Amino acid sequence: MKLEKLVGERFKEKPSDCTVESHALMVRGGYMKYVANGIYSSFAPLKRVTRKIEQIMREEMDAIDGQEVQFPVVMPANIWQESGRYESIGKELVRFNDRNDSPLVLGMTHEEAAVQLVKEYGQSYNKYPFMIYQIQTKFRDEARPKSGLIRVREFTMKDAYSFHTSEQDLEQYYAKCHKAYERIFERVGIPEVISVASDSGMMGGKISHEFMLLTGIGEDSIAICNECGYKANMEAAENVVNNVKEQPSQPLQEVHTPNMQTIEEVCGYLNSEPKKSCKAVVYQRNEDDKYVVLFIRGDLEANETKLTNYLGFDIHPAQITEDCGLTAGFIGPVNLNGDFIVLYDRSLEGVNNLICGANRTDYHCTGLDPQRDLPNAKFFDFAKIQEGGICPHCGKPAITIARGIEVGNIFQLGTKYTKSMNMTYVDASGNPQYPIMGCYGIGVGRLAAAICEVRHDDYGPIWPKAIAPYQVHLCAVRADNEEVKQCADKLYEQLLSKNVEVIYDDRNVSAGSMFSDADLLGVPLRVTVSPRNLKQGVVEITSRDKTLSLSAPVENAFDEIVKLI
């Protein structure tokens, strides 16, 4: 089509409210428009990009025997009540009533709808295995949407659901889908995406992986071992500690630490170091504000995901009041009295001579020996893995922490949904069984934004050819020149006749404006017809990524363009 007819404006100035490059470039380039917080409309260039991404997904899902279906965006609350998630999910799930006062929800994910769809179909073992998938709009009332399409409330997702009669069959299909995801990311132009072990979160299940595109603006932290290649999301990575007990073990005694409440202050005052201390991290249970007190080594951070998974309920950082029984800044594990849930990180197991709070203002204790002083304590992994930490796989202190954008995820769900929603099949022996599920998701808009984030320069996106909005950007510099116009028009018609996707700019604007718009559209191949080139009898062909630049004779230009495509 002709650029002058393309709906949407392109401009040079970076919008002040865009914190990441992909967001700024997609606003400047006329790809998207803000509607509400975390909600955007797509102009034609973005829609063309996402449509191509969706087609690649369809091809790869169909190749592993997926069947495309479509679930409703609006669902009755009762199927979410069956699964238990209507109550367990917080405000992210939008709940409302229709005119008949029937409770409904907006779909943020579709496990319940998938089970409801195939519940009657899958009543016999000989129907299995099978996989269904959709590409559908979803809504998650995200508390803090940001970074353009990377974290939104309304989004389009490819989500797939597989059903199996054995764990072994699920594992085999899970591996097959993992490979399909690798092919998807390679085909859309980001083969560097890595797979990391992750936490299943609200989805449930025991095994899950996230596909991460490493970039400094990513919201997720990934632990990577440079020795063995181990990779895991920081939320799921085991924190391995090498605990050593000193000899002799010092007696537990109180010391005066006036106005010193932080680990750094106390350890500095007592001429020690944070790793030789025990600190308290305090939360409250969401449902009733009951206090949860976690004791952990002073140099480590609590991993709230591990903590929540262990507890089985949601928590939030505590507000410590004067009458709650806790002395802020001086909380310790010995003689802690009150109705609290008390937990211990395994970084405290088998060590001694630690500094800790004394549970009274301006006092701490030295000489804490958990084995001696806390004989009933049980220790679990509640800590975040650290830079330079010990790898859970190879045991070497070679962990590095990188940032990444999650561009896909896969889960082995087990029977979480089929059991809760009473979906059964009759096995070969005539016994009822619950099908075993897997689910597999990729956010379409987020993937487009992530690609833009790592495939751009100072002037605009550099779209990989498989998903670029157009294949050729044809520029007629000085379209008021009859020779230029005739040559460019002819090329345009020839390219259209071969079904080449071409955006044709024959506007009466300066070459600078024309090339600036071309950069923002990021089309892989740019063809320039200008008076200067035509004097030499050539057409200039360049690539958006600057790896190709050539002059083709006018009479051969069409063939050369088609060959390059």
C-alpha cells in the first residue's frame, strides 16, 4: 500500500512516558495508541507483525498435532469455582454480574474453559492424547502495567492445553512442545531465547519452564551457571549454602546496641559481618493479617515465592504495631513469644556464633547456636540465590544473575484441573481416571515488543524478515520528478503482481523525512529511486540492518529485489 494512506503518525520526539525503547519506538512509529492503563489499540503495522507471529505459532502447534479452538472471553463463575481459583486468585481476576445477576469472569487464562470443552469428549482412554489451542484476547487486572506491551492488562495469547493418560506420555509431549517453542522463537528472529526452570505459581503443577529473552530491561531475574549451563528463574532456583560450624560455640548473651536496628549497623558496631548474623523478615497473611516471621542469614534475601509456596497462602510485608508482640529492629528467634508462624531458612542450620535480635529495644544477642538454642527448629530453603552463589546442579560457586523478559511458558499441570472439575475417563481396565494436563502459553504482543527491544537501533525497529510488517519499503525521492515517479510506480506494480508486501512512499516530502519514517517502520529491504540514482541508471537497495547495500541497474531491479526476498 501507499504510505500516505497508512493510518497513524510517525514522529521524531521520544514520548516522555515511555520507559523502555520498544515502547517509545512503537509509539513513535505509529504502531500503537494508548487507550487506558495497560490497554492499547494496534495500528496496521503492529497488527501485521502480530498476525505473522500468530501464523508461525499456528504452524508449529499444528505440526505437533494441535487443534485450534476458541474459548470465550467471558465465562461463568461456576467453572472457576469448580477449580477453586475463583476464590484463590486475587484482584487480577475481573469478576462481575450480568443483567440477570449471574456471576461472570473475564478470562485471564483458560484452563477451566479447556476442561469444560472436552469433558464429555474425553470419557474413554482411546481418545487420548490430544492437544487443543487458541489465540485469544485475555484480561488480567495487572496492578502495575508498564513498559508498553511488555506488561499490560489486556493482551492476546496463544495458549495450548494437552491431555494425557500417563505422566510418561505428558513428559514426552512436553519435550515435543519445548522443541516447538524453540522453533517459534528461532523463526520470529530471536533464537537466543533460553529456557529456564521456573515456579508454577497460580497455574499449579510440579514442573514448569519459562522462555527468557535476556535483556537489561527485563523484569525477571535468571540464575545462570557459567560452568554447567544450569538456568532457572530466581524465584525457583534453589539456594545452596555451605554451612560451617565454628569451634568453640560461644554462650548466648545480650549486648546493648542503642538505636541500632539494621543488620549493617549492628554488625558494624559489634565488629562482625552480615553473614554471621540472623535477621528476621516479617510478613502477614493476607486473609487475617496473622504474622509470619522468617529467620534467615543476614546477608541473604527472602524469596517470597518459595515462602508462599511453602505456606500455601498469600502474604504481604508486615506492618509491625506496638501491641503485636514484635519489637521492630530487635526481633530474634530465642524467647520469641506470641501467636506467630515462625520459619527458619536452612542458611541457619549447622552454624553458630551468630548475632540476632534479643526481642527488646536496643538489645541484640551474640553467640546464637540454632542447634543448641532452637532444638525444635526445622530448616527449609526460603532464600534467593545470589550472584556468585553455589550452583544447585554442579556445586560450583559460578552463579551469575541476568535480567530477562519472559516470552513464553510451559507447565506440567498434572490433575489439578481435571480432578477439581471432575473430568474422568475410563481406562483399559474399566476404572475411572483423571486425565493429566499440560499447558503452553506465549503472549503475542509481549513477544512483538520483546523482539523490538533487542532488534532496534537509535532510529527505529529492525524487524526480522519473517515478522516485518512489509517485505519492501519503496522510496520515491522527488516523486515530482516524472522519471522517478514512472520508475518507482513500475517497480511498485511489478512487486504487487508477485504478491510482495510493499509499502510505497511517493509523498512530496524531503528525503530525510522519508528515510526517518522508513527507519521507524523497520522493513528489512529498502529500495530507493531518486534523480541521482537514475542518472547512473541504477536503483539503490539497502537492508534495514545495514548489512547490505547495492546498486542494481534499473532494468534488473525487480529481479534483484525478488531474489533478495
